[in-house]
Amino acid sequence: MTTTKDIAAQLNLSVSTVGRALADDQRISAETKFRVQQAAEELGYVGNRAARLMRGERSTVIGLVVPDVGNSFYSTVAHALAETMNAHKRQVMLCETGDDRQAELRHVRDLAAAQVAGVVIVPTPKPLTAVARLLKTMPHVQLVRRVPSLGPHWFGVDDRTVIHTATSHLLELGHERIGYIGGTRDIPTATKRLAGYSEALAAAGLSSDPGLVQLGPPSSASHGAAAVRALRAAPDPPTAVVAGSLQITRGVLDALHQDGTQVPRQLSVVGFGDEPGFSWWGPGLTTVALPVHALATACGVWLLHRLEAQTGSGSVDEPFASVSPGTLVLRGSTAAPGSASGTTRRRQKPETPRRPPGSERLTDLPA
Amino acid sequence: MTTTKDIAAQLNLSVSTVGRALADDQRISAETKFRVQQAAEELGYVGNRAARLMRGERSTVIGLVVPDVGNSFYSTVAHALAETMNAHKRQVMLCETGDDRQAELRHVRDLAAAQVAGVVIVPTPKPLTAVARLLKTMPHVQLVRRVPSLGPHWFGVDDRTVIHTATSHLLELGHERIGYIGGTRDIPTATKRLAGYSEALAAAGLSSDPGLVQLGPPSSASHGAAAVRALRAAPDPPTAVVAGSLQITRGVLDALHQDGTQVPRQLSVVGFGDEPGFSWWGPGLTTVALPVHALATACGVWLLHRLEAQTGSGSVDEPFASVSPGTLVLRGSTAAPGSASGTTRRRQKPETPRRPPGSERLTDLPA
DNA sequence: CTGAAAGCGCTAACAC
DNA sequence: GTGTTAGCGCTTTCAG
């Protein structure tokens, strides 16, 4: 590795002159600057970030802590953040927790050791207290999931409303036995979603039947598959189901496809999140689309703003939270229970598409 | 930020004693060690990586340079690598190029400045020469795409064979007019894939009709959509198409779904890569599955091995290249041209699934 | 067993 | 316009 010293030696200059020349300092003669640039290029000089960091310069690295980038939800987040940070000459350090608290702690500790400028974190359900302590020492925002102990700054979706809307849609179609497949109650997000479901039922004057609720790991497609089969196999099966996470949706779709279940005739389905392929599934999946990319971008921009503001007057530290409503995308997987259309219509008959292309209806949710 | 100095002051010790205690050095008394550990915990001490780096310690960070993590192909790569590095207490720095050479250079320069231990890179089509120069100074491997100027180490798939097999499958079914939708020739990978297509045709004694080949940006779904529509609209349209990239496959599927094209009756389709959802598309997509996760993991493991070997005798630097064959997954989207089954069979009739679940045939390709 | 000192690469005072 | 010096936090001689 070439250093400023090397290039100083080669040109018979002092290191400081070289440093100043590279920093384009006013008081260095144009000629010296040129010679230095030349030599630097020639020797393949690359400034040493570690040294600069030690001198107190702020790092340009942002930590991103997510459960799993393999999950397309989080890969979208990673992409959006990388994009945003890239535009501001910053780097992203990728950390996967696999929803394991120990792994989360290790990563946050590493980020602290690396002196990162800031952190965007999708926390595990119940982070260790050490994580909270460490995060206090660096600017950070929570994304999607929100754990109060980690701080007030958060960007996410309105989970309660999202599932409420999904459930209400089915209620409006006339369904009375609506199943819900979601994450376990230890995850705050999952609790809110479950509440949205229950409240929608309550608002319609229906009592919620515990037999219609299946909770399990939210990041597991197999939970979704098993749960929808369990619901269908029950003595008094639901006429519709709401999926409470992206992976659960995947599992449900796979199971129904494999079992040859007729949707929406035998069962109406509302998904969570909108992925490439959800529109081709059976009659097209009615689902709640979430503005993941926009959310992550907003989160990144906010963090950047905070970092820059912090450099000046350190007063822009007021708690901030942002919620995005989802968007209900109406496709073919939902219909009135036992409806005529559901029984007579051939599912996905290619000659006569149910709707012309691009005619999907989008319904904005109330904030 | 607490430093060793702070904790030394608090305990009336010297920094060196504290350092040794934290490093669990032999010659420090158990009691002193304990007190130091205590104080460190209490003050929330986190070792400063930058300082250690300056002392010549190797970084634990690995750079990952990809076109776009939003692309599920690369998000799988990122996941696999994060997982692998995580298991070895290493971090991953995520860099997106968007297939832009300037962005690629900036990122590689940043990685060099950060003194990363190694780099896994999916290079842009024609990297700037500065990128090659920089990469020479650090251990690196190319992934998927291969550019000779960047070095000999590479992990990828056998692109030629993959598309050759896809094409041969259609030829065996009796197709004679087979379209190919791929990436432009400036991308090495795309060139090899095109060669696989041409060679398969040649081997069957068919001359390749330039009108059946549509080249464009490989990461653009809209290219795939436009291309398949163009092929179908041509005076003498193909009876089958092969898609030459993941995003192209997505575009093709979307277009055919929107247009209500009957697959495989009107057109047989072979995809590239296997994604969640490809099995539900229409009659199920016949496609070439690629072992992306395994490939990226192998790549990561190799790099780790190299890094550790390098510490000892620096002789394990022999060129290495690994190719993985794909796996042809046979589903419903391919059939003989104008075949009886294609014309009479109802597409994806749910009551009687074409095949029982899990009965997809997998065909291993020859290496 | 512990302390003092040097130095990694860089920059910001402080000379001249 | 350029050189000298000091010090960021840590490890690692070399002395006690």
C-alpha cells in the first residue's frame, strides 16, 4: 500500500505538503500539486480511511441490520438504502440477524467498533439490552419493526390498518368466517396486525373464533402452508383467509396451488405485500401492497439529514415516526362466499382474461 | 467513546496493562484482568477497529459488488455471502453498481480505502482499467460474470450449457422455430448464452434465423416483455422461446399473462432461473434452475480459505475457476408444437392438477 | 507482573 | 509555499 510518505519521498517533499496537495489546499503551488497528483496516480495511491477515522473524521459507512436479505421484502430495503447512500457517497454495511438476538448484538457491536456514521435497523423481536446501550451511542432509525427501548425514531407501515383493511374487504364481500394466519404475539408488528383483524371483525359485530387464528413464525413460508391446510381441514372451515406476512403469503399460495384448491370459489384469499408473480397466481392475488422501496428511501434520507444536521447545531434530535398506509390491490382471489361468479367462472381462462391488462383496481387506504 | 486510556485512568493503570488484560495476555494477574473487564463493561468500552487497522491488523470486512440487490438473483447472493461471512465473524460491505462503470470504480476504490480483507465482485460488462489495478492489490473473486482482465478467480455457471440444454429440450419436443431473448453481446455471459442457443440449433441441423433472436439489456424485464411481443407479432412467429436472463424471464411471463397467450399451445416457454412463483405461472414454468445460493456460498468459502491460507505461506494463489451446471426443471410451459395435449388440455385446471404435487421432474445437466 | 515509548497514516496547528 | 511536530487508539517492543 502506498502512503503519503512514499509519494513524499519520491518527490523529495514533506508528507504535509503531499497531504495538502491531495486535499487541494490553497497555499500549494499549482506545479507541486500537479507533480503530487501525478505521482499519486502512478503509485496507485488510495487514501487510508482508517487513519482518517482516527483523526476524528466521521465515517461514511451506514450499517443496515435486517433479519434476512434473501427475503425480498428486505432485499428491496437493502436496494433502496444502497441507492440512497450511494448517491451521497456513503457505503452500506450489510448485517443479517436471522432474527437471532445474539447475532444482532454481535453486529451492532461490530458497527460500533467500526465507528459507522449511522444505523438503520429492523430489530429482532426482543433485542438484548446491550443492543439498546450501543445504539444510543450512534445515530440510528428503526425500520418496519419498532421496539421502544431502542429509541423513538422509526419508519414503518401502519400494520393495524393494513390488516384491518384486508379483513374489512372480505367482510364487505359478505364473508363471516374469516381465518387469519399471522406471526406470534412476541413480535410487536404481528400483534398490531392481529389487532387489525380482530377489530375489523368486532366492528362488523362478529366475535372472533380462536379456531380461525393460526399464529407461528412470520418468516416461515411453511408455517403459512401448514396453517392454511389446518384451517381448511377444520370441522367448520373459513370461507376466506387473510395472510399476515409476506412469507406466510408465499406458503399459503404454494399450499393452495399444490392442493388444487379453487380460489375464490372454495376460499377467498388476501395476501400481504405485493411481489412479482402474485398477479399470475391463480386468478390473481388480491393483496395489500406496501411501499417498501419508498419507505426505506425515506428512512435513509431522514438518517442522512440527521447526520448532516448533527454536524452543525446538535438540536435536531426530536423523536420522529412515520407510518405509511398500504394499498389494497384487488385481483381475482377474493369474491363473495359461494358467489355465482366463483362457481361458474373458469379460473384464469386465458382466451378471455377476467379483466383487461392493467385494469387492476387500486384502493388507497385511509391513513 | 471510551478508550483504553479512559479505563486505564479510572483504574490507575497504564494503557498497556489494560490492553493486555483485554487481550487476555498470560502475564496479567487474574485480579487485574477482572477489574479491567469490569470497568470495560461498565464504561461500555468497544475496541476501535480503525486503530487496530492502523496497527496492521487485517480487516474483517469483505466487499460485495453487485449490479443490484433488488434483483432476487443477487439478493440470494448477498444472503448467502452474509451468512457465510457471519459464520466466520466477518462483515459484508454492500456495493451496488447498477452496471455503471463509474459507480463500480468508486465502490472498488472505497473498498480499497477501507482496507477490506477481500472482495466478491459481479463485474460490469467492461470495467475501467483502474478497477483491475485496484483489485490486484486485494484478494478477490469474480462471481457469475467473468472478465479476464480482473483476474483468474471466478465462480459461475456454465452459461453456454445452460441455454444449450434449454434449447435442446425444445428441439427434442419437435420445435423448429425457436426464439431466443437475451442480453446484448457486450456482456460476456450473454454472449456465451447466445452461443449455447446457436450451437444447439446447429447441432440439430437448423440454421439460426436472426429474426428469432432479440437482444437487449439483460436486467430489464421490459425488454423481455417487448421482445416476446415482437417475436409473436412477426410474420412467421416462433413456436417456442428461450429466455436468457432472470429479468427477461419475468418480463416474458408478465407479457404472456397479460396478453392471454396460451402456453404451451400457442407458444412453449423455457425460463432462466427458478424463482418463487414460477411454479404457479400458467401451467407452471419449465426453466433452468441455477444453484445461486450454493454458488455464492462456495465463492465465499473459497475466498475465506484464500485469506486464511495467505496468512501462512503465500503460495496458494493458483488460478481457480468453478462452473456449475444448471438443472432443467420440467413443468407445463413446454410441449410439442401443436401437440394434442397442448390443444385439448385445460390450462391449470385446479380440480385435476396436471401432476401431483412434488412430482416435477428434474433433469441434471451434464457438466 | 506492570509501565514507558514508539509508531501505524493522516491532518491540523504552529513554525519559517 | 513548504517543513516540523503532535496526536488520534491501539499494540508491541523494551525496560524495569
